[in-house]
Amino acid sequence: MVKEEFSALTLTEKVKVLYLHGSFVVGIRYYSYKVNLYLLRKDFIEVFYNHKLDQIERVDFLERNHTRMKFYLDQIKIA
């Protein structure tokens, strides 16, 4: 599955693909979210969970040069 195909999936379908085929890397707190970072093949994908609403609000690709990457790098080493 390529990025375009994954992006076209529903939120529920994206979560299912990640849990079946992705690897959990690390979780961080980001504003009002708990954000879990997954590795799906060679792509990093973030899952934004709003604990106050008890729901996943967003599942998006994270580019390796995005400024949020520094929050993950503080906790682990990503090659």
C-alpha cells in the first residue's frame, strides 16, 4: 500500500492497518493529545488520541524533517 492509498482510507481503516501491520515506536504528549508514533514499512505515522473525548481524532504521516520529530528523538534514537 502506497501513501496515497493509505491516505484515502477512513480513520477506522487506517487504525486497523496500523495495528495489524505497523510497529509501535513511542508515544508522546502533545498539547491535549497522546500521540503514538508507528512505523509502517519505511514511513512514520502518528495517531492523535484525545483522552478527554476518548477518541482517535487523526492519523497522519510524519515527515522525517517535521519539527515535531524532535519530541520523539528526545526519547529514542531513530536512524
